[in-house]
Amino acid sequence: MAACCAESGYGETTVDAVLERAGVTPESFDSHFAGKEDCALGALNKIVSDTLAQIAMANPLVGDVADRRKFEIKAILELMASQPAFAWLGYIESRQGGTPRMHDAYESGARVLALMMERAGDGVGERSGVARAALGGAEAVVRRELAAGREERLPQLLGDFVYAALVPFVGQREALRQAKLAEMVSVEEGNRGNDRD
């Protein structure tokens, strides 16, 4: 479903196209899904569960909250870069081309990410509006990169995402410091990857 939607858009995707792509029979599809929308919602649920699992695996048990947020953001960016069709379905089709239920699933995921961002704050006062605004900017960057076919670039933007996620909570100076630290981690990992090649 994710691959078909990334290629043709949700509106143009047919169950037959999904069946052909997945190599399954109509009976097998019907035993799992009530229809196209149900299958798309299943794919969206997979995106959310994969994201949460990636965050849990990447999140160190030590360090301050800002350090943990960097690992979480990095995990999300790497997951999107490695599964661009799922990222497309999650960030573009569910928001713009899907059904109201798909949009609701997208909004639920955005609320989870906003809550995650709020944990980076000082815990004082109502921050959900601030977190959601910061998340909106990050979502716009993700959609731009996906639409341009540059999903592999997402992990390279870690510093920008760390800054956007932290600035409303820790201020500009600390957010810039954390963003620079995140960029150094990305460069070091890129260099280690090049050494292995």
C-alpha cells in the first residue's frame, strides 16, 4: 500500500494494484482488511509502531533530555530515509490525499510527536501549542524533501531538526549548541561509514 501510494497517490491506488505489488490473493487481502482505506490505516499503524520501536532502540538511558531527543530525532530521520514509501504515506498522503480517517491517524501521530517534544521542555506551563508549532516547521521540511525525492538527505538535516525541536523549550543559545553537537555526531558517523566502504 505504501509503495503504491508513493507512486500513484492514495486516490489513484487500487486494491488490485496493491494485490499485484504484494503478490497476495484477493481472499488473503480480504481476510486482513475491509478495503483500501483499512489497508492504508494498517500501513499507517505500521509506520507509527516502527517509529516508536526505532526511538526506543536508539534512545540512550543516560544523558540529559536534550541528548535523548537528539537520538530520537535521528532515529526518526533515518527511518524515513530508509523507508521513503512509508514516509510518503505518513507525511503526505495521509495529510493531503487520504481519507478523513487517515488524516485523523496523521494527527494522532503528530500529537504523539508533540508530546515527545514537550518532554524536552522544562515541564512548566502548557506547551502543546508551542510543540505543535515547532513540529509543523519540521513536517514542512520533511514534506519538501520527500516531494523532491531527497529522502536520503533527511539524516543530514539532524542539526536543523534538533534546533527546531528544542528552541521553544531551551532557548536559542542552548538549541544552537545542541544542533551543533548533533551535526558533529552526523559528520562523525558519516566519516565512519565512508571508512568502512
